[in-house]
Amino acid sequence: MTDAAKVRRHAERVRELVASVVRSQIKDPRLGMITITDARITADLRDATVFYTVLGDAAAQADTAAALESAKGMLRSTVGKALGLRHSPTLTFVLDDVQDQVKHIDDLLAAARNADAEVQRLAARAEYAGEAQPYRLDEDETDEDETDEPDTDDNVEDARGGERR
């Protein structure tokens, strides 16, 4: 078993190494404006997945994927030598579609803002369905409360049920 902290360190090192090699050593004209965003490595340190983004359209993304596939051997040997592991990890490159997800979330937020504005607009013109005071107050009850006289000794019953004298 490998320590989780060690795996994270190796994954970060793989990301840095791949980014450095892509920037300085790969001279493939198909390679577009690429950014290495993340790298993950398995617990046995045998397989590494490298995530990248490419600035451009689908054709630029496909060209960059082909360039990375052709440079995979050189990248794997560079990573293996730098990490000093018994087995060099195999590299898998995955296009990170963060840009598309960000655009989708922005569209959802804009739709929610528009829906909220519509609700606000409708609420501004809304009126109560009933009267302003929805609870009915009996005028007789309010008059009785005001006219109640305090009990006197003449009409107070004692505990046995009879009148007190």
C-alpha cells in the first residue's frame, strides 16, 4: 500500500513534469495552446491520468490530442526518470471540458436570473385575493370584553356550589 500523501505528491510532480516537457521539448506543430490542468495517479503508481485544456475549436482539440498521443513515449520516459520509480506510470491524456461546463453553468444562472426577474415583476402587480384583514372579528365579542363588570361578592359561588352570603 502506498501512502495517500505520497500519491498526491507524485501526481503533482507528474503534472509539473508533463507541463514542462510540453512547453519546452515537444515541437509538434499540431500542438495547440495547451494547459495541463490536473494529474491523477493510481495508488500503485502504475497509471497516471493527465487532464488538459486546449484553447480553440474541436479541430484544435483533435490535433492536440494526436500530438500528445505521438509524444506519449517521450513524456512517459521523462516522467519515469524524474520520479525514480521502479515502473514508469503509463500516461493517459483526457481533455478537460471545464470551459464547456462553465458555459453551461453560466447559461443556467442566466436563465435563473431571468426567471427571478419575471417572478419579481409579477409580484409587483399582485393583489391580495381576499380582504386586507383576512380574519373576521365579531363586533359583539369586542363590545362584551369592554363592558364586562368585575365579579362582586354577591354573585361569587363558593366551592360547594352554593352562593356565598
